[in-house]
Amino acid sequence: MGIYLILIIPVLILSMFVQWRFRNKFSKYAEMQLNSGFSGKEVAEKMLRDNGIFDVRVMSTDVQLSDHYNPEEKTVNLSTDVYYGRSVAAAAVAAHECGHALQQARSYHWLKLRSSMVPVVSITSNLLQWVLILGVLLIAFTFNPIVLAIGVAGLALITVFSIITLPVEFDASKRALNWLKENKGILYTAEENRQAKDALWWAAMTYVVAALGAMTNLIYYLSILFGRNRD
């Protein structure tokens, strides 16, 4: 366990800090009401129209911070606070999710690759924990590495998926911020633009620490598979 603790503790601390910072920023900017008075729903619909996208629906979901774009159903799903909110945070999140719709409309290659991996990654994620536990037990008591090797392959797939997610998220934020900056009627002031950029930056950092966590787990199980863990 020694090597695992050395690897994972810094990542856990960083992850907790980033999550706390992101929620803190979101709460702060959710209280900053837009001078324009646009709601998240209105921002999303305007961004889609401005970019010639008319086959994507803007929907409301009940779960907080559950905002996402569904490329299969072509829906921008916004949490209630974002959908009805008229704040800097609501505008930034709504524009970011529409950034994914723009990626699909423009055939952004990283989004296409990520979407193609979703079904396999979903199945792998549901089974992976049990495969890894069984694999570690088998290699400890029977020295048979096959099951653990399968688990490591699955973990490698999830790690690759996490890494591929990074350019998708950063690009969606870039598209959102560029559009918000060009549309002076949404964010009136430089301060509102700065706040929107700050909110999206910390949101992106949550994906960065998730990728680091996946890589850390992969390194640990690789060390077991190849006999480098001496604990």
C-alpha cells in the first residue's frame, strides 16, 4: 500500500481543493446577476441560433451541477439554477454546454472520438472494480496475472478516455468565451467576462484532476502486475 499512498494522497488533496474551489467560485458567480438580465436558457438558445444550430433543444434538469450536452439526443441539459438563473455562472455554464453542440456541428474530432468510446467505457467502468479486486487476489494467491491484466487494460482505457476529455472540455470553454466576448449584449463588462472565464477555468480543472487520478490508479495496478510493488 505504501506506493499507492505516495501516489494517491497528493492527487486526493489536489482533487478536494479543486472541487472546493470550483463550488466556491460557482456559488460566488451564481450571485453575480447579469446586467443584461439573460437567463441560462436564453443564453443557450441565442448561442445556438447565432451559430446556425436549430436541431438542438435546451432542457432543464433537477440535479444541481448536472449540466451536460447529450450528442445522441442533441439536447443541452441545464440544471435548474443554470436554466432559470440570470447570473454570470449561469451564462458561462450554458454557453459552455452549447460549446459541445458547436463541436458536434463542426465535427470536432476529439468529441467524435470521445463519443465513440462512451458505450465501451460505460460498461468497463461498471465492471472494473470487481475485475481489479479479483485480479489482485488471484495474483496474490495463485500468481495468475491474466485477470489483473484484463483489469489493467480496462483501467488504461478509462485513463485514455479521461485524457481525451480534456481537449473536449477546454475547447468547449474556449468556444463559449469567444462567443460571450463577441456578444456584448450578454456580458456587458470586462469584469463579467473575467468572472465567466474564471468559473469555466475551475470547472475544467475538475477534469484535469480526474485524469490525474485515473493515471495514478493505472500506475499503481501496473506496478502490481509487473511485480514492482514490494509492500
